[in-house]
Amino acid sequence: MLSCKELVAHSSDYLDAQLSFRERIAVRTHLAICWKCRRFIRQMRLTQAVLRRLPDAAIPELEPLAARLAEQRKAR
């Protein structure tokens, strides 16, 4: 059976359907018993969904906002 660390290492390939049948079974078996890894995979799926919705073109307003946020963080 996979360890949590091994599952994390295979997570991207699992989500992208790039694993062999045997590897998929090992991941699914681990997910059936490990709630922390199920939660991790849910978070990864959510992240993928959010990233898919981002615009392809750069948004000019984001650069100044990111710089301002970085300065505020340094000030703390």
C-alpha cells in the first residue's frame, strides 16, 4: 500500500489520468482509508478548477496590486 508521501508524489499524475491501472488501484486504495489524502486530492482538484477559470491574458491591474501586497507583507 502507498504511504501518504508516495500518494502526494503520484497525485499530479493521478489527477491527470497518467497512472497505470495498477498505480491507480494503489492510489484509490490509499484514498479509501486515508481522510487526509482524500482532503488533499479534493484541494488539488479545486486548485485545478480555479486555475482553468483564470484568463489566458495577463491582467494589467494585478502587477501593481501584487507589488503593493508584497510591500505590506514586508512591512509587517
